Amino acid sequence: MEYTWHTAQHADIDAIVALMVEHYQHEIESIFKPSPSRVRYHLYRLVVDQIFGVNREYVRVARNAQGVIACSWLARDHHTVYADEEMAVAEFIHVDLSLPARTRVRLIQDILQNWIELCQTLSIPVLCSTTIRAEQSAFMRLHERMGFTIRGSVAYRRIV
């Protein structure tokens, strides 16, 4: 399957929210009351920030001929109470779950590689990715294969 990655634009927001609602909303409903309008608000703000070079958060989408098939959101300038070092923290990875497994894996690998390269470019020492999904073993194994240290549902990778 052919697709290309792009920085998210305002025209992508409805497709991102639809992807999230269709494939991932059920994962949080027993814990949080989902608010697609809140997600939409944050995405609009982030797209404006990206346009004007604020560069604290990064939202990217993968598109094919049918539209948005994956999206990722990475935020920088996070810190743990245990250390002074900056962390980049994943807000989400969402992939169209109706795609073939190999395509989904390739999309997630693309996202993780993009995040690693972004952290290298920006000299962010630690990259952190988490999941709230009930079934997370395959997702965490992908992280592990890409050099992350796994702690439960949290994956860390030292970058610099």
C-alpha cells in the first residue's frame, strides 16, 4: 500500500478525529468520557502552532488515495520529577485498524523512526511512548525492536 507522510493541516482534522473515534474511542470509554470536540480544538491549535513555527508539539498524518490512514502526535518539553532532562512524549499513535497487519506495523515503525529522528535533530535526550489500549503486547514489542526499554505500558528510549 502506498502512502505519504505530511505535517497535519487544518483539512486533515476531521479525518484524524474520525479515525480516532472509529478505531480508538472504545479503548477509553470505560475510563474517560470522550470529547471529539476537545480533540478537534487541540488539533486546530497545534496546526496553527506548527504553521507559525512554535514547534512544541508535532502532528503528522499518513495519507493514501482514500485519505488519512494514520496520525501521530508528539509533544516535547516534558520532564519527569526524577531528572532534569527533557522528554518528548507521545500523545498518540492512531492507525486505521482495518488495514492489513503488515501495513499497520509499517506505519507504526515509520512514526517511531520519525520521532527518533526528530529527537536526534532537536537534541531531546529521552523519547517516551505509552498506550492505554487493552491489547498492547504487539505495540510494545515494536518499540522494543526499535531500541526502547519497556516498563509496563510505557516505552522509553535514550536518544542523546
